[in-house]
Amino acid sequence: MTTATKTIEVALYTMCIVRDGDRVLLINRPSKRGFPGYIGPGGKVDFPESLSEGAAREVYEETGLIVKDLIYKGLDEFVDPDKNFRYMVFNYVATSFEGELLEHPPEGELLWVPIQEALDLPMQPWFKRRFPLFFEEGTFEIFEEWDQEHQVTHKEYVRKL
């Protein structure tokens, strides 16, 4: 019996919410940067860095802060079976940091926001769904099976682990 092997493309990203007491640091991304609205710092993991190294690097590049003691919060994953594509975002919270915020951040304006007011800000639906999970006990898994060509979600769930 022969089994066909599929090549699957995987994209690894991180997001790291920087928390200072009852407030978090968000980026107000302009439309020209993609994903407009308020969002946490993050981006693509560079090979061969680890996931947590990628998260810390992205925070530094986008905010100027050096984060320490990252807490892993969960995975947000999108798959497109027709394209054999898996997009994975590993999510962290950092409550220990040092440095000064960048005067001219590359991704958009930086703003310390009270956690209780953050969801009132304009943000992408996927980030709004994920945001409260950063502050709950334990870890989470968000999974979405997506058909890019038809712009349709076939299956999705949010699980607390």
C-alpha cells in the first residue's frame, strides 16, 4: 500500500501582550500596514530562532521594550486544507520588561490601554476574540479551518486547555 505525501506549508508567528498592572501595550496599526486597528506586538518567527525568542524580538523591534519571563498563553491556528497551508500564532504575556518606548514605532502608534477598556477600541475580529484569553488562567487553543478561495470558515473552535 502506497501513501501519498503532501507538502504542507507552515507559517510560524508570535504575539506578545506586554502587561503593566491593569494595562497593556497595544499598537494602533494604520490601514497601510495591514490588520488596521489595535493589536498586540508580534510577527513572523525567523529561522532558526525559538518561538519565545521570536516573540521577544518582535516586541523589541515594534516597541523598544525588552521583555522577560514570557508566559505562554496559547495557540491560534488557521488551516487551509485546499492549499495545504497552516498558519500558527503562538501567544505570550510579558509582565517583566525594561527600556523606553520607541518615539517612531514602525508598526503604528503605541498606547498603554486599561485592560477593561481595550475591547472598546477598534480591532480585528480575530484579535478581539483572542484578547480576553490572555488574562484567563491556563492556556487556550483557537482553531479555524478556512477556505481562502471562497472566504469561508468550515470549522472553528476555542478551547481552554
